[in-house]
Amino acid sequence: MGDFFEVRDTLPGGRGRTGVIHTPHGDVHTPAFIAVGTKATVKAVLPETMKSLGAQAVLANAYHLYLQPGADIVDEAGGLGAFMNWSGPTFTDSGGFQVLSLGAGFRKVLAMDANRVQADDIIAAGKERLARVDDDGVTFTSHLDGSTHRFTPEVSMGIQHQLGADIIFAFDELTTLVNTRSYQEQSVRRTHDWAVRCVAEHRRLTEVRAHKPYQALFGVVQGAQYEDLRRAATRGLVDIGGFDGFGIGGALEKQNLATIVGWVTDELPEDKPRHLLGISEPDDLFAAVAAGADTFDCVSPSRVARNAAIYSRTGRYNITGARYKRDFTPLDPECDCYTCGNYTRAYLHHLFKAKEMLASTLATIHNERFIVRLVDQIRESISAGSFDELRAEVLGRYYAGARI
Ligand SMILES: [Zn+2]
């Protein structure tokens, strides 16, 4: 796969770049926002709508699809894209994040709280530990029915081959910022050993299933907030060989995101794409791109939309506020989405108040388009040499505190 990824333009004096990822289901122009469709659906929105609002690719979760409906069913349907009627490129994550985060009963926000005391056996208050890690893999309890399951690198590769996404990820161990330094070291070693096993199993399955479209495997860099661990983990994964690209995962505090991504991209080859796993806000997008990330998945646009939170060029606001009851303007006057072209804030306010399903659909369309368009503009600004100006202008307005 020598021509899997092409770098096009680069940011002068920085790590950011534009490029194209070539997959069997089409190209992804980077930097690119990858919409999250956890259970093979972007919640509340048709795949055709995602395409028309400019989404280039969709990322689904191996953990969720393994539990329901089962990876074998997705395989029989012809793979993730065919199953969900999405003809474009697809990604799946390895399941490592969900197995460990859902298994330990915490969500990312809590897990990333660095102010807690360091400990290696933390779980969320009031939750039972549902996952146990050993050097061979992870045993966990399903959040759906309490049944016991086991993921190993080989199991994750088998599931992701059955799901058939164009880009898949090596099985890694998620740690949190509260884990001790010695645990992080042990975990980085374990993730490295698992990466070696993933490459071997991926090669075997690629041969066994040679009639299927090629799936690109990304290694996942862990190492939390430690520069030496992140750099060593990155070099170790590069030395394994056999990865088509790299994911940057794990514990990332917002204020250190650019620094940590920078350590990793410093050690990575230029000719392979880098995916940043799970970011959320507009300032994170700029920081990630400037630090050399090519793609990033982000559940926020649809998750917050279902809670009535609306992105706009002048900041995020909640449409259920009383001031929108008689506001007959679009969600964002500068937006070109289907929702803004046809509906008003007053109508969305009403739909959310009345708990109508259409509220989620229309708000999600708007938020997804907002992020897709912003990343499109970031990509264009790198080619045009105006990245710094765009960043200053967009973030200046977004975080000015003004609310329309
Ligand atoms: Zn809109």
C-alpha cells in the first residue's frame, strides 16, 4: 500500500499538513473530521444526509457491534458500509477504549481528571469493576446483559476484519491520568506487545480473506502525559513495521493536547496518516491539526445536539433558552446546512421543549455540518497559507463569550 497516503501541502515551520488517504471505498481529504456512528448509525441522521452535509467517513465501535448485533452478522451483510448503507470510507476502533472505560464504570471526562490522587485500581463511584486486564487481554462484563467476554489482540483483529472497515486500529490498553507512572510503563509495554500480535494476526487474516477489500491497520500510541513514554511508545510501534498509519490514544488533558500530539508526530514517519482518537471542541481541532494530526473522530457534535446544544460561529448555546421562543432566525446565520436553510430557532426550541424526535435530527445535522465545514476551512487554509489567520479569527469569535 505504497500510495495509501499522500501528503500535499504543509504548514510552514509547523507539523500540520494536508493530504489524501486512499481507501477501497474512496478518498479522505485530510485534515478530516470522522463522524462517529458508534453502533453503525450516526444517531438520528440518515447516512445520505451525512454524505450531503460533507462527512467523508464514519467511525463505528468494534465493542458495541461485537455485542450487538454481532460481527458475524455485519460480515454477512457485506461489511460495515454495506450494512449501514454508507458507501464511503469507514473506520472501526479496536474496542480497547470501550472495554476498559465502560468496564471500569467511568467515562472519559472522569478518567481524564488529573487532580485525583494517583491509583491503579480506581473505578467510578457507585460502580462495580467490570473489566480485568492481564498480559494476554481483557476480560469484561457486557454493559448490555452482564455476560462475560474476553478481548485479546487476536479477537479484536478478528472482529474488525468481520466488520470490514477500511481503517482499523490495533488493540491497546487505555490508561488514565490517575494511573501511577510505573503502571503507565507497564501498560505501554503491554500495548506494544499487543501491537506486535495485532500486526501478525492482521497479516494472517488479510491472506485468509484475500477476496475482501484491503483494510489498513493503524497502531495506537499510548503513554499518557509522559514525554519519554510517548516518544518511546511511538518509536516502538514504528519499529514493528506493518502499520499503515497511527492512532494517538489515551489520556490527553486539553491543555496538553498539542504538546503530546507534537511529541508523537515528531517520532512518526511523514508518509503515514495520524488519527487522533476522540476530541471534542473547535480549539482542539486547530491544536490537533497544527500538531500534525490528519484525522480525528469526535462524538460531540451529535451527542451535544441531542441535548439541545448548538454550535455557532459565536459560540455554543442551548436552544431551549427562553430567549429563542420567538426567534425566527436560523440556528447560525452563517451556516449553510439543511436545518439552517429551512428551520428557525423558534421551531427547534419548540421541538426540544415538546421532546419531538425531529429535534435531535435537525440539531445533529446542523452540528455535524458545523464541524465538517470548519475542518474543510482548516484544510483550505493550510493550502492557502492562512491557517494562523483562520485560527485567530474563528477561535476569537467562538470563545469571545458572546452569545447570539
Ligand atoms: Zn446549520
